[in-house]
Amino acid sequence: MKITSKTIIGSILMFIGLSIFFGGSLGGLIPTLIGAWLIYVGVKKYDKGSKTTGVILTIIGVLLVAQSLPFLLGIAFAGVLLYFGWKMINGESAKESSGRTTYMEPNTAPNMEEPMHTSFDQEWEDFLKKK
């Protein structure tokens, strides 16, 4: 499967829709995003030479992300359940429909010296001979 912006946006919409449908709250996601942003900014500041500020921002970011770890584990568990549930529901039909089938005329098979006769052909020839 190709991951495009359309699939990412669709996944986000599906996630938000399922959360709203089941009465979940996405409030735990906000501190996680802020923490991840602080970790990113802290690492960038550390690389640019501001080591003290970088370490402080990174520690605060790690604390925020660690605080929301139960929320993230719950989301991951729900995602795994959704994935395997979707795979169980659509697994067989997706495999069957994903295979490409090509249509060939009966007499267009490669390296075929004589045309292939089926029982219908034989019956048709017998019918024409009777006339």
C-alpha cells in the first residue's frame, strides 16, 4: 500500500471519527504533541550549541510524553485491534479481488498450432452437420 497524504488524512479522520463515535476524548493527544515538539526543539537547540536550553526542553518534552504513555498505549492497542479486525473482515475478499485476471480469446493462446475445441464447439459442429 502506498502511503500518500490522502491515506494519512483518511486515517486521521477515521481515528477521530471512531474516537467520537465511541465517546473517547482526544485530550491526551495534546500534551503528547506538545512534548514531542519540545523534544524536537530541544534536540535542535542542543545541536546548534545551546546545550543547557536543549537539555531542559528535551527533559520537559520527555516528561510530557511519558505522562501520556498510558493514553498512547491505549491508542496503540485500539489500533492493533482495529487493524486485525479489519483484516479479518476484509482479508479474504481483498485477496480474491486484488488478483488481476486477464481475459484471452480461446484461439489466441501463444504457440497454439490448432484451435482449442471445447464441448460447445463439438456440439455446434454436430448441429451444423445435421442441417
